[in-house]
Amino acid sequence: MAVFDVTERNVAFGSIGLALTAMAISFTRATDIGGILVLVLMVVGAASVGIIYGVFMAAYLIMPFVTRLLRVSEDLSEGYKIPSTQDVVVRSVGGIYQATSFMGAKFYEAAVAGVEEEGANYMDLWERTLATIRFPMKFNLLTYLEDVVKYRENIETQRASAQLRIGKEREKPNPDSLTIDKQEREVDRMNDMLSRLTAGEKPMGVLMYISTTGVGVSEDAAIAQSKKQVDEIRSAVANALNLEITPLNGEDMKKCFRWERVISPEPKDFFAQV
């Protein structure tokens, strides 16, 4: 199978070139090529603009679909490659294949509260849960200082949205008291966060991801083993620790693979990757 360099950057630049070419021809040669062809070229240009927007806004959804449809893979350095499914990183070492999968991890709000109230019990549960995993896995924690201005704006926006939902619910003939109570608690939570920011507390951001590697005598066998381990991690860790664990693919997976090697020390560069 041929290997093509199908990346978000190349797809975006190709779409830009196609859009500019189509629009240039349609505007400069409109009188010569006829109205129907002009319309076709304008549609091509508009579609290319849509592809560009989609690549930059939702590459994690679009690129796996494109590479799977075209059955292409992406070669990386040091013998690593990403197959057309865009959901695993594979390499061959001494005739043995290694396939690494990545998962995103997120604490539910209830789990965070449990850590604050019963930290020791939660850590005991964490250790017992990990003891059920019979293969190595890596749990990664990236921490960084949030942009205080943007963080405050985001909280204020969420608070305003919750207040708006409360107002709309109260205007109904039969308002739902449970919905109102939930939104009022959300407003109280936002007010508490704003108060802590005003008091000088610095907001810290956290990114969590998990990686696991499966091995096999063939690429398909290694990938199958890696996916089996992903399922085991999700069933054991997610359920026991009240975590949301999601398999990553496309650009999200590539970010984690890059972070395994280098994390930018410049906040603005790191935020651009996030």
C-alpha cells in the first residue's frame, strides 16, 4: 500500500490553492467559459473553503475519516507510523510490532469533590484499581497556569448562561424546581470560583491522558492487543475511579504522541497546541 503525506497542514494548503484557483478562473474568465462552468467553479471554491474550516476546527473528526477513506498512512520519525485509522501509533522493532494507543482522561465533578473530602480513601482505591491491570500503562498529567483574563471571562459567561436558564425556567407555567435548583447551584459554584480569583488564587489547568502499548508478531495483532488493553483500562479505571476515559484519534492522538517527547516551555506555544 502506498504511503502519502496526508496531514492537516497539507490538506488545508491544498484546499486553499484549489479555492483560489477556482475563484480566480471564475472571476477573470466568466465571459469566456459560460455561466454553468462559473457556477461549478464557485461551488468548488466554496467547498474548498468549507474543507479548510473543517480541517482547522474539527480535524480530529475529519482527518481520520479522510485517511480511512483513502487508505493512507502517515510516516513519522524513528520508524513510527500512523495507519489509516488514525487511532494508534505503530512501529516494528526486531520483527516485533508495537502499537501504542492513547486515551483522554477527565474527572467528573463528583470525583473531584470526593478527593477533597476523602483523599486517603480515594488514593487507596486508586492503588487497588491499578493492581488489577496486568500490563504496564502510563498515566500522564500536564499542568499549566491558565490565562486569568480568559479564565474569568469563561466563568462569567457560564454564570450568565446559567442565570438565563433559571430565568427561562421560572417563566414557564409549571417551572421544574429540580432544574432551577441545579442551575442555582451552578451559579453559586461560579460565584465561588470568581471570589477565589478575586482573592488572588491562580487557576491551574490540567490535561490527563493515558497510553498503553500492545505487541504482536504482525501489525494487526499488535493493534488488536492494544485495543484490548484500552478496553480493560476503561472498564477497570474509569468505573472504579469515576473517570471519563475516551480513546483518542487523529490530531488529539498526535498531540499526545508529541508530548511524550517534548512539551513546549513557552505558554503561548503550549496553549496553541491545546
